[in-house]
Amino acid sequence: MVREQYTTTTPGTSLERPKNEYIYKIGIYGWRKRCLYLFVLLLLIILVVNFSLTIWILKVMWFSPTGMGHLRVTKEGLRLEGESEFLFPLYAKEIHSRVDSSLLLQSTHNVTVNARNSNGEVTGRLNVGPKMVEFHSQQFQINSKDGKPLFTVDENEVVIGTDKLRVTGPEGALFEHSVETPLVKAEAFKQLRLESPTRSLSMDAPRGINIKAQAGNIEALSQMDIKLHSSDGVLLLDAETVRLPKLPEGARGGSGISQGLYEICVCPDGKLYLSVAGLGSTCQEYSRVCQ
């Protein structure tokens, strides 16, 4: 800007215009002006690029007033639509799926669910691995939909609350120690077999043992001896015919004592006793056992 001096004159007079001895320039000129315009243009470009990137991010991430992408914020909490991947631990009070779909927890290594107390200590842990499912807690329990305990495990015992326990394996059930149960029953049209391959098989009951086969036979096989012992009562064989087909027969002329043979005798009340075998019956000689 140039500052000029003006002199007013009257018509008919002529005065010489004074020379402009003092001229002041105000503003930005030259390369400074070009740099300023370039800087302003650069700011505008950066503003447009940032605005475009913001719009692009909002569109790609699916931002909306109710959430972001598959994540929706509702009154009940957070809702995820589709598959979701968590890179760090997830803390939640409740996790459930939609009504029309199932809940799937998937991992390349294992899935671990921890329960903690108010002090942050782990009180229960469920670890689902590629080869084993582990559960660490004081008690493990499975309930039915109406709240009835179906399976309970703790340090002292295992409780099965169902009406029937069915073992479908071809080798049956293997018990290393004692088993306490009121009933052992086979499936319909299947055989029931109690076996101890290398040791003895013992069945104890304070009020008796009842073995029943309604449509077949009962067989007791042993490598050595089979002993039927009753401490206070009697041993009752209730059948039309009692057969001992493999009893040894003695030779004529020898006594029963020398051959180690005995005769089985029956008392009038059904009691059985042994007498030394002879050429004839010797039951009468030992009938004092029946008195």
C-alpha cells in the first residue's frame, strides 16, 4: 500500500505537485506470499484426506448409533452377530447364544473357563484341550433340565442319580475295588457275566444274595474251587433233580478211604453230608449227623 499526499488548489492557479518523498509498503509479497498460499493449500488437502479417511473408517467398521460392526449395544448388554475372535481374556457375567442357534467356543489350542472369587483366586477351572477335558473344583455336578442331580463327583464319592446306569462297551465295566449296588441286571435278551480273570470274585450281603435267571441258565465257572458257605443258615438247593455228572467212580474191591471217595447222603430235612464210599451205601453208618 502506498501513502500519497494530495494538495487542494483553487481554479486558475497552478502549483507544483510535491514529490513523494515518503512511501510505505504494507503486506506480504514475493516468495513469502507464495509459501503462505502453498501452506494453506496443503492444510486444505490434509483436511480433505482426513475427512475422507474418517468416512472410510466409519464405513468399513460399520459404525452406527447402536454399536460397531457385528457388535450391538442393547439394554441387556453386548450382542455379537456372527463369528468373533478375542485376542485377550474375556470377562463376562453371562454368555448365551441366540434362541435359534447354538453357542460355539473354538480355539486352535484349548478353551479355558475360569471362575474366581472376590479376591481374584481361581475357584473352578474348565479346560477343553485337543486330547483331554479337565475340570478343577471341589465338586462336579450335572443336573437335568428340572434341576435333578444326574452325576455328582467330589473327593469322597461318585453319585449317579439316574434310574438306570447302562454300560454299552463290549468289555463291560471294570472295577478295581469294591462295588456297592442293590441290583445288577443285563439288557433284555443279553447275558449277564460277572468275571474276575486273575483273582477271586466275592459277593457279600447282610440279608442274602438273590441270583435269578428267568429265561436261561446260571453258570458258575472257576479254575479251582467254588465254595458256597453259610455261617448261620442252610444251603438250599430247590430243584426237581440235583445232578453231579462228573463225580469219580470207585473200582470194585477197594475201600473208599484208600481211593479217596465219599458218598453224598441226604437227611430227612434236606441236609447233605458225606460218608466214606464202600461197595454199598454207607449213609446209615453216618446218619448220626442228621440228629
